[in-house]
Amino acid sequence: MSQKKFNILLIGLKTMNTELIINQINNNRLNDISFRNISNFNYDFKTSSYDLIIIDHHAISINKNINELLESKDSETPILIFNIDTDITTDTLLSWPKVKGILSKDSPIEHLIKSIAVVIEHGLWLPRQTLEQMLDYYRNHKPSNDTRLLPTQPLLTRREKQILGLLTEGKTNIEIAETLFVAETTVKSHIYNLYKKIDVKCRKEAIFKVKQLRPESM
């Protein structure tokens, strides 16, 4: 019985390194790979037909649609990020629900091939240091028994905190979108959610509420 072929989408820049990766993946007859240049990628592009999405880390700062893909909770397709040359914080990683693997720019091509197999089979490919950071994060963020933290004040996500901070600085939705490299519709969606979480109806109420709430309750 023939083995199933996996469909892989690589999003990045057309470089020699990208060509090498594509060739290496094509050498594995169990995988079919498609390439999408970052300049031509938009959030409406259908990714559901792929078993894995591989993203060049440099693409995140170039195309705001990549941020939307990384932060989406609707997609079921796992994501692997490669070519990372900076530290990724735990907060950032937790805001990317479908990212199951990360590789530094110094990782050998063999690690990329192995990580693809692991992530496609629903595993994780994360550096030991990242796993230790996540473990420390969860240890330090145990549910509090402090009765002063009301149920009506749920924790905000990292992105919601960023947007709330920019909002209270007086920035418009468009300015916030440009600052965070996301679409204006994404900003509006986050604002709607955080308004519900902190129980306000407008910016003026949000600014006033921020001054009242303790940082740890958000």
C-alpha cells in the first residue's frame, strides 16, 4: 500500500537558501512542496489544503498578512518557522496557536527535514531553551486565588495588551495596524474582544478603566 503524500506550503523570499530547502524537500518523495513568494501572499489565500506551512521568519516583518496567519485560531494547519535570528519570547509564541516548530538560521538542513516529519505527525520541534522558558512561564502563571481578581476581568492576550496600550496613547485603528503590521480589520476584532473583556463600550471608557485596573489583572 502506497504511503500518503503530504502537501507543504513554503512562504518566504526567493533566495538560494529557499531553493536549497525546496530541493531537499522534493528529494523526499513523501512530500509535495509549493512555494509562495511573500510579496504575493495575502490572508485570503487558502491554506486548508496543506498539511504543513513553513514560513521564513524574515517574512513576518515584510507582510502584515503573515501575522494574521500566525495569530489565526481558525486554521487547522500546523506551522513551522525557520531562519530565526532573534529570540522569540514565550508571550509571542503563545500568541501563535498553530506554530508547532521553530528553527534558527544556523540549523542544518537535516534538522529542517526531521522537524517537518515531526510536526506533520502532530509533534513539537522546539529548542530546549524555548521549552524551559515555556515551563517557567506556566509555573509563574498559576491561577490566582486572589478574590480581588474578578471573573469579569479575564486575562488579555499579548496582542490585546499591545493594542490597548496603543489605543490609550490616542492612536487610530489605522495607526495601530501599521505599528503592529496587521490589517485594520484585525485591530477592530481585537478591540471588540478586549472591550468585552474589560467591560467597556468606547475608547474613553477603556482609557479610564486601564487607570483603575491593576496590571496583573490584565
